Amino acid sequence: MEINVIMGYFDKLNDENAMFIEFKDGGQLLVDNEDIIRANGDLIEIKSGIGCYITETKNVTGLKIFNRVDLIKKAILDKILEEKGDE
């Protein structure tokens, strides 16, 4: 993915939303406007409260912006479903 597209999505983040960055290996990283994203050539560095992640931009396959309230609701629902599955 082009670095200018990634940075454009990051620039759209505010206090009300967050973004999932999806990678070729199937992994995802949740970032918000408090995180720091830096680009250097084909490398992208993402620093957040939980650590630092560095990858090549070609490994980024998708970007999705979500409302924070919706993300919290989904996390709570997933946890409830997980707990019910353990019964």
C-alpha cells in the first residue's frame, strides 16, 4: 500500500474513532490519534502505548476506520460470546 494513503487515513483520526491496519499475514493493529506513525522510504513505524511496530508498507493490505463506541461494543460482545462458549 502507498505510504501517502496510510498517512492520509491516519490524519483522519480524531478522539471519536480509531483505525485497524491489516497486514498480509492476517494480523491487525489498532491505532488511534494518540499513536505516532512515521515513514522512511518503504518502512513504516507505529508507536503506541503498547509498543513499537515496524514493517514495510507493502505488508499493509487494508485500513479501516471505526467509531470508538462501536469498537468497545464489539469487544464487549466478543468477550460475552467467548465466556458463553466456555460454559
